[in-house]
Amino acid sequence: MNAITKPKFLYSKGFDTFKNFLFTLPAVSIFTIFYILPFYFIFNLSMHEWNGISPTMTFVGLENFAELMGDEIWWKSMWNAAYITLIALTLQNMVAFALALACDRDIRMKKFYRVVFFIPPVLSEVVVGLIWRWILEAGKQGGEYYGLLNYYLHKIGLVSLVNDWLSDPETALSCIAVVHCWKGFGWGFIMLLAGLQTIDKQLYEAARVDGANSWQTFKNVTVPMMVPVILVVVILTVLGSMQVFVLVMSMVGQGLVYHTDVPVLRILSAMDGTKRFGYACAMGVNFGLILIMVSVFFKIISNRMKQA
């Protein structure tokens, strides 16, 4: 009996390309439907003036973008988000790295610590914001402060430090930044710990044989091997911190306009307050392009560091 042979076209280069395309089609379809098309519609809407209700939209071209360039409150909100991001990049990631280094060692109850350190990230941002709002509350009832921080400051005699933390323009944004760091350091901790555990222990043994002390081992072995993981953590920290929103709403709401405004809050205000959906979309496009440029910047740095 003659063996069954497959048609020649099944071995052709074109058929292989078609098979590869079929494998990528679901991902491409999802990306197109949920990313490319929404961006197209948002960009199209950004060139119109629309109140969100009227069936007609007025074409204004790039006027919304031109107006946005001179919007002081918008750029102040960008600065506020950048400030929160800067605190997160330094304080949050330094704490995460230090704790990851500690838990990577042979210490007692390290599995327990891993669970505890990952609790804040899995909590609801609304719950975290409301709890910290209660802790930083400045209210007073019956001669006693009911905000936890002010209560204990008053109890130990540090009355001069008692403050309305979330209503004071000088402290509100810093309080939000610190709470954001507390909420998010667990993600960096888990990723950095996973990176530390991939480092070959023989490298540390070789360093000790060569007479390297703890600092030299950390500088010449740990840090170079952790650079790719650190860059990923930095990129995710920047993108997550720049888009902070729920925490701000749950802690201060829209009360301290200008002092605690962040980009997403400004976009919401444009839609909910002034009913300028086109202008809000222009803000969204501007914000998205800035985040893309930041991501590309860190990607270039990452590639150059890998080649070095």
C-alpha cells in the first residue's frame, strides 16, 4: 500500500507564515479591539468639543491640545504625580530591596515575612485610603483627638506636631506619597526577591574565596545580576505611580484642587465637572504619550545596560 503523502503546499513557506499568523491572531485581535480602536476613538474625540449628551459634536481640530499646553492646573497635576513617583522610586523600592535581601537569607520565619509584606498590595485601595484617612484625621471630640496619629502625638506631649495632615497643602501630597509607598512596596519586594533567588550561589562562594567582603559582594555580584529585574521594577513603579487615582480620591477626594490633583483626577474633573469630554480626551492622549515616552526611555536604558 502506498504511503499517504501530504500535499506539497503544507511544506511551503507561505503556509508556515499563515500558521504563525493564526497563532498570533487572538492576541492581535484582543490588542486591536481593546487598545488600538479605543485610542483611535479617543484621539478622534479629542479633536471635538462635546458635552457627553448632545448627539452632535463640534470639530475644533487641535484647539484642545493647544489649550492643554497652557493649562497650569494640568501641568501641576503632572508634577504632583511625578513627586509621588519620585518618592516611590526612592523610598518604596529601597525598602522593598532591603526587605528582599533580608528574606533571601536563611532567617527564621522568612516565609511568614513574605506573606506579611505582600498583604498591603492585595488590599483594596479604597480600604487602604479610608484607613489611612482615619489615622491622619485631625478631628477632635471631647478634648481628645480621634485621628490615631494626632491622638498619640498629643498623648506623648508632642502637641506642636499635631496637624491637619490631609487638609494642609504642605503635607497632604507627601502623606499620599508615603501611603502609596506603603501600599505598593510588596510588589517590588516579591519581584526583587524572585530575582535574588535566581542568582547562582556559586558566584557568592567564588567572591568569598577571592576575599571579597559583604559590601564588595553586594556591589560586584548582587547589583549587576539584579539590574534587569530592577529596571522592570522601576518601569512598573513609574507607570503605576503616575496613574495613582483611587488612593487620592479615598484620602482627600477633590477637595485640595491644585495641591493634590493628579492627571487621572483632572481627566475625571473635565468630564464630570465642566462636561468637556473632548478636552478630557486630549488630556488622556497627552498623558498616554508621556507614559509611552517614559517607557521607551527606560527600555533604551535597559537595552544599553544589557549590552554593557
